[in-house]
Amino acid sequence: MKIYNTLSGRKEDFVPIEEGKVRMYVCGPTVYNLIHIGNARPMIVFDTVRRYLTHKGYDVNFVSNFTDVDDKIIKKAVEEGVDASVISERYIEECKKDMAGMNVQPATTHPKATEEIDGMIEMIRTLIDKGYAYVAKDGTVYFRTRQFKGYGKLSHKNIDDLQGGMRSLLVTGEDQKEDPLDFVLWKPKKEGEPYWESPWCDGRPGWHIECSVMSRKYLGEQIDIHAGGEDLIFPHHENEIAQSEAANGKEFSKYWMHNAFLNIDNKKMSKSLGNFKTVRDISESYDLQVLRFFMLSAHYRSPLNFSAALMESTKNSLERILTCAKNLNYGIENAVKDDLSAEEEKQLTEAKRFVEQFDAAMDDDFNTADAITAIFDLVKFINTNTSEESSRAYLSGLKEELVMLTDICGLIVDRKEESLDEKVEALIAERQAARKNKDFARADAIREELTQMGIILEDTREGVKWHRAN
Ligand code: AMP
Ligand code: ZN
């Protein structure tokens, strides 16, 4: 299996540090808003990488953080007149809902920056002790970038070119730095902002230190794969390498993977252009599987353009796979023969070539675009090589293969129809939540919807009971 490693700038054979195990860290979102479809790209891409590694038999320890202390979170908290944690907790919950909708598996651990401050203080202390960091007069702690000899190795930047570029960025308040290249590890509190005590000043961490600390705590000093969007290569990941390798004295991550950006109607997505789309917006018109399928239709290192027309055509292509699965289910239920014929046995063996085709694409730096072609080839094979005469065993064998491949992509082709009871229970739970939040209009609307469905609610001492109207 080959992975393109940003560090070396080429595809390399994947050899994990410990046989059979993969330690993987993906930089997660800053939680101050609903996630946008750009944020969804790394989530879907690296969830698929994780699923494929698991399919190959690796035991994957997958860590992804939530950045829950940041200027944007604080700004929103001030606007709403609430604590910063109210904002971050709200958007962590919303993010988890979107992830579930896109069938992104929860990480093995989802650490939050604000819960890891002690570890950050400890690493900063080590960096100071080792001469890689220093405390300025106002208590700010800076990383002494030039002291770290490998600086620039990930982004392939020459440190002296950076020096020229950064000089113009020198702004007031930064003049306590020894060198414009130095970056913040810890900064003093400002009025009204959340802060923690530290040996240097009451304050909060710089952005980069959290990932070095959480990665070491949950995965160890050396990890196999570190990933995120390509905007993180510099400075975020470059700085993470400097911090981790300076503190631990070991290579940090063996492989660095970065997804290219998602554009919208061939333009950069941004709030000022007003072309910003959240995952929640998409969920109003589509099953989020369609968004997932769309993201995987391109290789993760190619820029991807989002448009309404492309979503429509993606929905139609996905429909072809779903219809194939539905037809197989129908055939399995209604087959007249149980056992494989000799000819069917041959066909089933023949169909294994699509698994090989799929694996070959994924082994080549997770080429999901080609892997999806293999799935379509399998669908075509199924459509032309099955009939009412097909046996149950044959159809089941084909379905198993289709489900295995789509499952690696995180696509559910065999979605169980929600039973009426489940739907009623879900509505009742939603009504309870609405009442708790004093959203009585919503609670009444749900009761009305249930009445329309012929469901009668009874508020009893033991909770809400329901029965069908006669
Ligand atoms: P942020 O919340 O800005 O730290 O971003 C969380 C993740 O989303 C990072 O891995 C970013 O690189 C990634 N990301 C942000 N915008 C885009 C985009 N337009 N396309 C692809 N990835 C993005
Ligand atoms: Zn990070």
C-alpha cells in the first residue's frame, strides 16, 4: 500500500511503526459555528482512510481533536453574552450530529484543548528547559524557531525565505520576539477571556501546542499518520513538528497526509463572498450520503469543485448503486432456488476481480475515484448477470461483495427502513426535549403530528406512554 507523504513529496510504501497497528491523528475543527462543507472533506476522506486500513486488518487508533478555545469562539461568546464553553459545547454537539449524518465514525478519542491544558504547560516547560522556548517580558512564551534545525521540512520552505516573508507581518505586540519567525506557545489573558494559570502568566495556549500534546498523550511520541487539510501544512503542522520533535527528541509522524481544498462554483468558499455552505444546509435537500459520495468521487489530493448540478448528478449515480442493492434484496427474498449452480459459482469467482480492482485503487494512495469505478463495474456485472432464475446463495454472495466495498467508503446501501414504532419513539423523545427547552410550540406541533399518525399520547407519572387510536 502506498501513501503520498507530504514530508518526502512522493508516494511511499506504508510500513507502520508497530506491526498490525496504526496510530493516526487528524486535526479537527475549531468549534464556533456549524461545520461547512470544506471541513467535511477531511472528515470524510480520513474516515475512509481509517475504514480501509481497518479492512486491511490494521488495528487503528484514531484521534481527532476539537479546538475549543480560540479567538473566533471567544468573539461569538461575547456577541451572545455567554461563556465560551457554551459556544464550543453547542458546536461540538452539532458537529457530532453532522458527522453521524455523513456516517463518519466517532474517533477512538476526541480530546478537547481546554481539557488538556496541564499537558500543554508541561510540554512548554520542557521546551523552555531544552532552550527551544523563552518567556518574554509580558509572560508570553515563544518557540525559538531557528533553534529547531528541521524547520521547513514539511512545507519545503527555506527558513531564510520565511524570514523575509514574515518580517512584514511583524505587528505591535510581537516586538518582544527574539526573531519574527518565533511563534506563540502561551499568551497572556485579555480582559473577559477564558484563562488558565501557568508558571509564566495567567493566559491561554497558542493554537499549535494542543495537537503536539494530545497526539503524544493518546498515541505516543511517534505516530504513523498525521493528517488534515492542506492549509494546515504551514504553519500549523510545521510548528507541530518543531514542538514535538524538539520536546521528544524523536521523529513525530512517519506519514503526513493532506487533502486539497473544496471550492464552490469554482470559487474559494468564504463568508465575505456569501457562498458559504454548511453541512446542515446540504442536509435540508439531500441525504448526507450524497455529500459523502461526492467527496469520494475525486482523489483527496485533487481540488474539488462543489456545485448544485454536481450534487444532483452525484445523487443520481448513487441511486444506481442503491437500486442495485434493493434489487438484490428483492431477489434474495423471492428466489425460487436456494443453492448455487456451477455456472453461478464461476460467476461469483469472476466477480472477485472487482474487489481486486477496488483494493488496487485504494492501495494507490487511497484513490477513491478509481475505487468507486470498481463499485460501478460490479453494479454493471450484477445487473447483467442476475435474473429471476438466480439462486439465493448467488445473490447473497454478490450482495455481500457490494456491501463490503460500499461499507469501506462509508456508504450504507442497505439502510433499514425505520419502523413506525421507532419513528414514534423518536418523535416522543424530541417532544420531551422541546418541552424541557420550553419550546412549547414545537412540542405541540409534534403532538399534532403524532395525532395525525393515529398515535395517542398519555403523560403519566412514569413518563409518556402511547397507544394507537382505534
Ligand atoms: P478549521 O476549523 O478551519 O481548523 O478546519 C478544520 C479542517 O477543515 C482542517 O483540516 C482544514 O484544513 C479543513 N478545511 C477547511 N476549509 C476547507 C476547504 N474549503 N476544503 C477542504 N478542507 C478544508
Ligand atoms: Zn493540529
